[in-house]
Amino acid sequence: MPTTLFFSSALVSLRLTGAMLLNPPPASASTFPSLRTLALGSVRYAKHDSISTLLAACPALQDLSLSVESYNFHGLGESAGKVNVIVLVPTLKTLNISWPADECWLYKLQINTPALERFDFLGGLGEYVVLENLPNLVETVIELEDDDSVDYTNRIWDFMESLYNVVSMKFNLETARILCYGPMDGLPMFNNLTSLTFDGNFWPSYYMWPAVRLLLCQAPKVQTLGFELTFQGDHNGCPPDHRLENRMEKTLFDPECLSSHLTTCYYKGFSGHEVEMELVRQVLKEAYVLKTMNITFESRLDTEIKLHACKKLRKLQRRYPTCQIEFDKGQFDF
């Protein structure tokens, strides 16, 4: 990249991607005093601290998007050590970071952003992760993948503990399932969380309620509960695996938010599988103040499967008449 770019006082927005080598001069020698938006894609970096050096030269940055993979640092050699992703930007309001989960060992992540309002993270957590000084964070999207070892589940909870102040959270279902294999004592609480959405994929063998229940137990004031899930497999697959339920049955209490706060619930991408039916049943069973559950079927779902699913849902509604199950307009005429 041309060195002159690093001395642009008028630049407001910068997006870098493609076949270029990023080698910023020391922050003391360069500056982007007006830069508000920075997006770093699949560029190559000359040094292990090139990202941190560039960010240190952006004193007014408000929006940062960072997507990296190991090949972005190809040629640095083992002597370079881990890649430093140090985000110490007092003006930053939105942050999006993604990297492959199986490469998380490569990165040292440190975030100190007192003005941050939204944080999206997709990838895995390495051994060095520090999140601090996030008093204004209100919205987050989290998708963490790796394994279900106790050490890794502790790492996820430590990561999430710094997000204690969020009001809205979108959480990957597989990440929630990983947490079910860890300790159940001393978990962080999310007392300000009012909107919780689960997204991601699930399979016929997934029994989803334990993972959902675990997060709800840590968020006593949730008012809106959403599911944006994609079914993988076929409707004749293997039956649900209830081992998680058996493991957690004696360790979790009934979520407080379901009985006293939950007023809105929706499910987008409903495919009518048995594990989904059970998830709906568990919510209806516990949600005493819930008046309406809105269900949107997966767009490519066979009409016959939809009709069969509707009959099952209507039976559930008769069992729990205080909540009405509604379908998006245009899907059916009842």
C-alpha cells in the first residue's frame, strides 16, 4: 500500500480488501484524525502488530469491521509470535470481529472501548482474551465455536462476563450447547438483558431446551425471546438426544423471566420437527404472561409438513390457552 495513504487528514471512511500488503508506520508518525469508519478484509499484514498499529492511529474511529484468517499473516514466521488485535479506541461505537474458530490460537485479543454500543464476534477464543471497560455496551451478537471441554466453557463464560450490561443479545445455539457441558456454579448474570435471540443450525438429534434454559436462567428480565434457526437433515432422522436434559435437570431452576417478564416470542424458520415442537411446548408451559407466539415457517417447507405442524401447534395451544399462536399472514388461511 502506498505510504502516503497513512497521512490523510481528510479521510472519513476506509475499506481495505484484496491483494495488498498492509504495513502502517508507527502511530506516532501517522494519523487519520478524521477517520470514522474502517473495514479490514482479506488483506495481508506485514507484521504481527500491524492491526494494532493502524488502530492506534485512528483517534476518532467509530465503526470497525475486522475479518482475518491465518493466510493474511503468511510469511511472518514463528518468530513473529501471536497476532496482536488490540482495540484501544475510546470513541469506537460499533465493533465486528470474525476469524475461523480453529485458528483462535493465533490471536491475542484485547478490547478496551468505553463508548462501544454494539459488539459482534464470530470465531473461537484463544488463551489470551481481555475485554474491559465496556460500560455502554447494549447490543451484542456472539457465535463462538470450538469444543465442549470444561476449560473452553470457562473461557466462554469469562468472555461473556464482560458483556454483563447488554440489553439485546443474539446468541448462537451451538455456543449455548457448549456451555451446557461446563460448570453450573458462579455463572455471570445479565440483569439488564431484555431481548435474547438464538440463531444458527440444529439437527434432528438436538434437544434444544437445556441450552435455551441455561441462558434464560442467567437473564431474569428477558421480555422478548426469539429463535432464528435453520433445520439440517430430514424429518425422518434420529430421535432427539436427551442426555443434556438428564445432566442439567437437577442443576437448573425454572427461568424467572418466563414466569414474570416474557411478553413476546417468535420463531423464524420453523420446520415442524419434533425438537422444535418440544421447544415451543416448554416455552408455553413456563411463560405465564406471554400472550402471543408468532411462528414463521421455513419458506421451502412442503405444504403437507406445514399443515401437519399446524395441527400439532393448535393442540399445544389448547393445552396452554393463555397464549395465542399466530402465523405470518399469507402462510395459511384459518
